[in-house]
Amino acid sequence: MGKDKWLWIAIAAVFLSCLLLTCFGGVAYWGYRRLELARPEEAERPAAPVPTLEPTPTPEVARREAVLNLPGGEPPTLDPALTQDATSAGYIVEIFSGLVTLNPDLEVVPDIAESWEVSEDGTVYTFHLRKDVKFHDGKPVTAHDFKYSIERACDPATGSVVADTYLGDIVGARDKLRGLTDEVSGVRVIDDYTLEITIDAPKAYFLAKLTYPTAFVVDRENVEGPHQPWTDHPNGTGPFKLKEYRLGERIVLERNELYYGEPKPALEEVHFYLAGGSPMIMYENEELDAVPVGLADIERVLDPTNPLNKELTMVVPTLSTFYIGFNVNEPPFDDVKVRQAFNYALDKDKIINVVMKKMWVKAEGILPPGMPGYNPELKGYPYDPEKARQLIAESKYKDVSNFPEIVLSVPGGGGAAARSVTAVVEMYRKNLGVDITIEQMEWATYLDDLKAHRFQMFGITAGWIADYPDPQDFLDILFHCESRDNNTEYCNPEVDKLLEKARVEQDHDKRMEIYRRVEEMILEDAPWVPIGHDAEFWLTKPYVKGMIYPPAIIPKLKYVSISR
């Protein structure tokens, strides 16, 4: 998303396969992705009764043949330069586009750039743009638009908290971000349809970074025009256009008839409902065409005798990790022994199997299964409350009675906290004798406070989802001392040296081995308690064709059609 891309992995990117998966860039909110949209505290409500044929009061649902009806989440932004969460990214990748994109197999493929060359030293990329690409209003897209868009994202006035992360490899980008220059010197327009980008060192993952929304093209006249905020009527280049956005009610996307890519979108419109009751009940009442399955309904949906089972698609797992994060500069988590104790004191098997009903896969480390560099032999902290109490006694605090108040910050709707959150808090109370206060806040506020390092302890229902399939997107972005997405303020100079070595290592196997070593070192320092990797379950009506649920956020609605 930028991702965690922060996924409201408390429950994010509702209509996407992820989410949650963050940020894209990934921050994601898990409960949100599970469709308890307006009230995430209801994510573990009692199982919904089988609905009657009597329609419940819900928003008017579109029923035209080429209209797809989905649940949706309220996006914190529709500005590509400001995207730091999976919910926003899910809409933005449909409305906007960039030089390159990810296909359903998560491979980097041409988008507006039809081809490119890379210099022998791996630092200069020359992109050749398609000449048939137009903004939604019919205006041609040129290399000048990309230079403007990248420089706008790096302009301090824009206020992007993710531009450094995703564009900082470009020569001059950080100088622009710091207000030292008026342009990004590493972005050069050769002619209307040729763009040259120079980066500071050869980096195998650079092209993948350009698939993140921060690098997408925007229309200067739209952004700087008289109709503000411009994101109420964005003039993008993606397969869909924003037709309507009723805050708290619905978002409507309509087909872009000028779309240059393949396949051309078959849907006339996509309606995302932001409110209106339980999405599961709306699905069973034929008001929604696809929904993620939540904790309340997973058991009956998995039952082979239930008719809904035939409409089930399972994604195991997404490229996401849910975790507890600690600010390592805030007592008592400024002591590594305390952080290690909190790892030993959590029974992750119980959380996964009982609380989450096996909808997560247990996390031993930071990288999710399916991510290059994932180490299936890695063994994380075992459940050992006695060892945890021993570590507390060895810490500088000696006893939990010497701890300051501990506050766990999570996204939520203000009602009862999610059962996963209360289960973790109770487990720490039982095993360590620690009382933890739960602080809930709405998603946009959570993201802002996360970036500002205002949290002492955070996460559980919020995690990180991959922006692109490379371990750099987790280990470097989240744990390098100087990364703006290092929300734990963790800093290990030895880890930084290895991360910087991995950035320029051109041998794939050697690079992955460096990342495996880095992951082990970070786990030893324990800025996180990794808990689980999200496994998504979706119900899709039989007449919806081509719906895909990839493990990361990509433009996917153009593949969908309705055949009743």
C-alpha cells in the first residue's frame, strides 16, 4: 500500500485480496478487510443468522448487467503521492497508473512504459512511453507529466510520508524532499515519449518500487486547478474513473473508455458500499457480488454441506504479516530482554487456532511465505512463560511492578476491542502479570500517529502487506535506522550494513542469504512479536467471471466481467 503498505491490516483494502497489506506500503487493517466496515469491533459478532427473503434496509444496490457490487472501506486519501495504506491503494491502482505495474503473478511488466533499457552499470533507466495513453479527459500523457508527478511527490509542500521510501533511490529525490533543490536531477525528459531516471546505485528491486502509487502519473492541470480538493474529481489514466464518492456511503468507479491497456475493462461500473449493514447478509440477500469472509462466518462457509462453500475462494496466505510492534526508545521496551520476554509470553498457536480460527498462518519470523527470501527453517520464539518471567527479572526493570503504564494502540471503531486484541492483553496479564491499556482510534489517525512514533506498543490487527515481492520491502523499509517507515525506531548499525550490502548485491542467491541473516538478527533484537500471516477467504457469485484475489494489491477489476 506504501504498504505495511500500511494495510489497515487490522482489516484493510476490503475489496482487494489483501488487506492490512499497507500501507500497500503497506499498512493493512485486518478487521476492516473482513468487512465489518463501519464498526470493526463487530468483527467477531455471533454468526449471522441465515437471512430471510425479506430485504433489510440497505443502500440502493445497482443491478445492471455490467455493474459489480462490492463492500468497500473509506480511503484516507485518493492522492497517489500520499498513499501509505492498502485501503487507499486499492482504489488508486484502478484510477491511476504508472510506468510499470504488477501482473496477477506479481511480475513487473510494462504499463505506460512499453519498454526500457538499463545502463551497463545498472543505474540509468531509459523508459519509452506508449503514444496512445491519455488521461481520462483525453489529454495525451507525456514524459513531462511523469517528471512533474515525481517532483510533486518529492516536494515538501505535498507532505508525502512515503516518497522517500519509494522514490528515494532516484538521484536528487532526497535533496528535493529536503527543500534543497527545485527539481529531481535524476529524472530527465529526453523527448515527449522518452524518460530517463538515474538512481544512486544498481538496485535489483528499483523497477518493482515504481509499481507503487507514489510513482504514478498525475495531471498537473487537475492537481493545481481551481476545483479543490482535486482528488474529488481525479483525472487519472487507469482502467476506471471516479464517478461518485459519497463520504461514508459509497464509491462508484466507471469504465475508462480511453484505457490503453489489456484487457479492456468489461464492467461499466463498480460500486463499493461503505455502509449499509453486514456485508455477509448483503451478499446472501443478492445485494453484493463478492465479500471476504470474517471470523463470525468462516466455520459455516467452510462446511462442505453449506451451499456457500461452492462460492468460496481461499488465498493462503497473502504477502502480509501481523505483529505487535514496540517503540524501542520507550520504557519498558527500551530493554531488549523485556521485548524478548513479550515474545516468549505469547501463545501464538492459541491465538491462531482458537481466536483467529486458523484464518492466519503462524508467523515464525518477519517475511511471509511466498516472499523471496522466506526461510521455512526459521524458528521463532517458542511459547515459554517461565523463560519470559526470567528475562523480566534479568532486565533493568527487575520486576513488572517497575514498568510504566503500558498502552497498546490499535485501529478500531471505539466499541469493544477485537477479540484478538483482548486475548493478547489477557495472555500478557496471565503470563507476566502486566496490565495493558487498550487505546483505539480511527484508521487515518492511527496511520498519522504511527508515522509520528507516538505509540509505545501497537499493532495486532494492523500489519504490513507487501508492495512488491522483494524482502527489501519488509526488512529494509521497516527496520533500517534511517527509513521513514521504521515505526519501532529500531536501529542496529550491523543490520544496516547488511541491508545496504543487499541493496546493491546483484547475485540473487547471495542477496537472499543476506536478508535471511538480517531477519535472524532483527528477531534476536525483538522490535516485533510476529503473530501471523493473513489467509483470505472470499465468496464470489457464480456469475462474476475473472475475479482474482492476488496476495498483494494490483489493478484487478479490468479482468472482471458479469455473465448472468
